[in-house]
Amino acid sequence: MFKKVTIVGLGLIGSSMARGIKEQGLAETLVAADRDQDVCDKVTELSIADEVTSNLEEGVKESDLIILAVPVGAIEDVGKAIGPFLKPNSIVTDTGSVKQSVVDSLQPFLPDSVHLVPAHPIAGTEFSGPEAGFSELFHGRWAILTPLPETSIKAVEKITALWEALGSTIEIMGPKHHDLVLGITSHLPHLIAYTIVGTATDLEDDVKSEVLKFSASGFRDFTRIAASDPTMWRDVFLHNRVAVLDVLQRFTEDLTALQKAIRRGDGDYLYKVFDETRDMRKQIIEMGQAEYAAAPGMADASPAGTPPVVAPHKGSASSG
Amino acid sequence: MFKKVTIVGLGLIGSSMARGIKEQGLAETLVAADRDQDVCDKVTELSIADEVTSNLEEGVKESDLIILAVPVGAIEDVGKAIGPFLKPNSIVTDTGSVKQSVVDSLQPFLPDSVHLVPAHPIAGTEFSGPEAGFSELFHGRWAILTPLPETSIKAVEKITALWEALGSTIEIMGPKHHDLVLGITSHLPHLIAYTIVGTATDLEDDVKSEVLKFSASGFRDFTRIAASDPTMWRDVFLHNRVAVLDVLQRFTEDLTALQKAIRRGDGDYLYKVFDETRDMRKQIIEMGQAEYAAAPGMADASPAGTPPVVAPHKGSASSG
């Protein structure tokens, strides 16, 4: 599919792409470039790339495809560094969780002859680093592409083919719209999870130890989300500030209304809200994004982001 | 173990207990009592009790053990109705998610010769009704007992034996302390999940459909929790008002601090909070309440609430 591919940044996403690209034979030569020498050593040890370098400028030379799998906050620096070394007609793509700021901070440093196709794979775990990656990470997941109106269709087709080969389903939308949708589905839930786990962290020691002990009653689900990579998430919130603050405002208003209902003992309001939210779950199940309990104890299903792959697993308790 | 046992309220919890008691042969006669005739018909159809009645007063007569598995808000009414019909020296227990209010609203209606042992199994799914129950629901879970200082030790031992026979591990604590701990581990997470799903429900239709489509990026975990029984949860919030409003206040303060950091672009503060919360997850994993990724794609583990049972399953995405 490509002659030479360079992945810049070998964390969970970058190293998973490296494994998938090798397994599927999508590149004649695969270069792993990471400024962190420890990461380079680990990648060499794992044998998931043909060449490994801590020199980004060297790494991208003669590459047909450059994949930037670095935190959103590092995109501008990396773009500035590699811009002058990019081959004419090469394609640059990324994997960042925010898209408008990636376009804004990368575009100015790319030569006119280079094609930028921003991308965002909706996949991940709460683990980080090159050893956390695995080639199946993108199977049955969405990959969202946010090309600009002037982007060459051929370049978009190539990135589409890349993600399809890695097992993903493609969706195309504008970068600003992406940032709003993900602000609700991903950024706000992560912010809330970080907050609630942070609140528990501040508790007196004896209560805290019991919170850990009885975490299966709801709290545990939040700790998994709140264990995600802090650098990546700091950058997400700094770079999707407007959309996040907007949805956070709506959330706070709704929470205040529930708080008031609890204080006043307004059971009718509480019931109404709790009843309406059930419908969202039903719709997600109907779309095949989650599964109704198939057997005793299977309260939830599938980590899959798209309809084709649905593998049930045991869910956590939703007890009181 | 018991001659005659009556379960009042045959929802998810009551019907699961019925199945477990039958399977383990813990009662010579098991009576299912529910005021809802539809539920009684369903229970008869499922054959999970020896006798089925919609008359609670009839149902509890001559019983040695009466289990109240009704929403917390219905406890007082039920206690008032059955109180005069209870056999001397019988034991009354419950399964409510709030304990102080259960003690307060039940105790006045019980004859002095009857032993009250309040209990709370930390188990559940987001599904409701007699057909949603299964006998393994309590396997490897905690059951918290909150007996009063004057409660007979023999009665506490019998309820301990009951829950152990159903597969649970016992913890004993005071009712007020229970309400604070569960306020953090369970009630606050559910309130937050209901809120965030409610916020998404109010979105414009085109954005909402995309929220459903890309729900795997974090939002989906919240929809499962927010699909829980609305009546049960309305009652939890009305009956654990003080503890819930207290932890909600702390949560709101912490969220406001993060909001301010996002607005000001204070990356150091965001990183600090996001880094500290990782530690909670580590401690839960070390306690055996969740498992570290054992294989590719296994980002999370086990629905178990207690150490003995740990069965890995595929976790959801924690992507940006």
C-alpha cells in the first residue's frame, strides 16, 4: 500500500498502528520515530518497526506517509520540526482526539505539495506506552477523518484504505463538528470521571479504603476511565476548550436541577429524568453498539465501536 | 436453614434471591409476595417460589424469615402492613441501598419480639423485574449488614449464613457509615451518569444521533449505569439526601476547579489531577477488585465485587 511509512510517537496508538501495519504488510519499510530514547529502545526490543530513530527529521525523509501519533499539544512542535524534510506529494495524517486545533497548528508548517488528512481512531485503553499496544486495537472501531475542502481526494482514499486495512470503519466530518460530538461522547465523560475519582482521593483515609473495597457499586467504572494517560487528556482539554466548556455548562445546569430536586424531595422530577435516560441506552443497543443481556450476569456487552464486531462480556454491577 | 421464608417484592433482587434460596435448599417453604398481580403471575410462570400471593399480610404469616426486597420508598408502607402479622421471634431483613432511613421507617412497626437485620447486597444489573433475576447475581459480591447494637447476635448470624449460602462475603458496619460510603461509591456515580445522559438527551437531533454512534468513546459506560431502575434510584436519592448532597457539594467544587483550569489554560493543574487519579485505579487492581490487562484488548476485568471471583472481560474504549 505504501513504500515507506513513518510513525512519529510510539505510545499506545502509534505502537498499535505499527503492529497492524507490519501484520497486514501495508508498508515496504516502516520507520518508528520517537524523541524519547527509552521509547526507541523499547520499540527496538519489541521488533515492531524496520527502523527506529529518535531523530524525527531523519525519520520522515523519503516517507510516503507520515503518521503523527503524539499528544495534541506536541503536534505544532513536531510539524515545525519535520515540515522542511517532507517529501513532495507525501501524506501527513495524525491520530489526535481534537481536530480543529490540529489543522490550525499543523497546516502552516506543511509545504503546499504535502497532503494533510487529519484522522481520529475511536479506540484506546487506559494503558499507555509502546508495550501497551496491540494490532487488534482498531478492529471494529470507527476512524473519523476530517479532511479540508481542498484536500486531494486521492490522499483521503489512501488514508481510508489504511484504516480499513487496520480493521476500522470510516466516517468523514468537519473538524469543528468532530470536536463538538467528541466533546460530549468522550471529553466530558472523561472530565467527569477524573473529577469524581479526584473527589474520592481527597477523602479521609478510613472512608477511602472502604470506597476502594466497595468500588464495584458504580465507582469502579469511573476509575478505569480516570486512569487514562494524563498528558494526552491535559492536551485534549486545552485544545478543545470551547466545545468542552460549552457542554460542561449544560451538564452543570442539569446537575444543579437534580440537586435542587433532591434537596426539595421532588421525587416526580427525579423519576422523570431517570426514566428518560433509559431510552438512550435502548437506542445504543438497537444500533448494535452494545448488547442486551444475553445470559445471566451479562449485563453489558462488547467493546466494539461499530456494528460488525459484538462480543459480549460480563458487565459491572449497577447496584445501589 | 429456615422453615418458611417470605420474600416481599419480586424484582431483580427479590427474584434472584428466590432462585438462589430454591437452588441451595435454604427454605422448606418459599413464599413470594408482591402487591403487583402481574409480577405474581410472572413469578408463578417462572416457578421460582412454592407459594405466590399478592396479599402481603397473608404471605408473611408463620414465616421465620421475611425479606423485604422493595424500593426504599416502599419500606415504611410494607412495614406498617405486615407488622401485626409477624410471628414472634421471626427475622426481618431487607435489601435496600440506603440503611439509616430503612431502620428509621421500619423499626416503629415491628413487634419487640421480631429481629431486624438490615442488609444491602452490592449486586445488580441495569435490568429490572422478576424475569431479570438469576441465582448467581450475588456470587463473589459483598453483602453489607447494618445491625443495631441491640440486635440479637443469633439473628445476625442467620442472615450472615443466608448471604454466604447465596455466594456473598459479609461486611458489618453502622447504617450511617454505610450511607456515606455508598453515597460516594454508588449514589454519586449514578447521579452523575443520569445527568450526563440527560444532558445528551436534550441535544439537537443530528448531534444526538452522532453521540449514539460514537458512544464507545466514553459515553456508553454512562448509559449503562443511567439505564438502572428509576423508581429504585428516585428512592435512593430521596432517602440518602444528606450524604448525597454532601458528596455532591465536594464533587461540584472539584469540577469547578477543573473548569477554571480549562478556561485559563492551566495545563499543570490538569496534569496534576489526572495523574493523581491513576493511583486509585492501581489500588483497586491491587485489591483484586479489577484486573490489569492480561491479554491484548483486555483493558479491564471482572464484574466481581470481592477478591475470590475474577473473570477477565474485554473493556470499553478509553479513547479521546
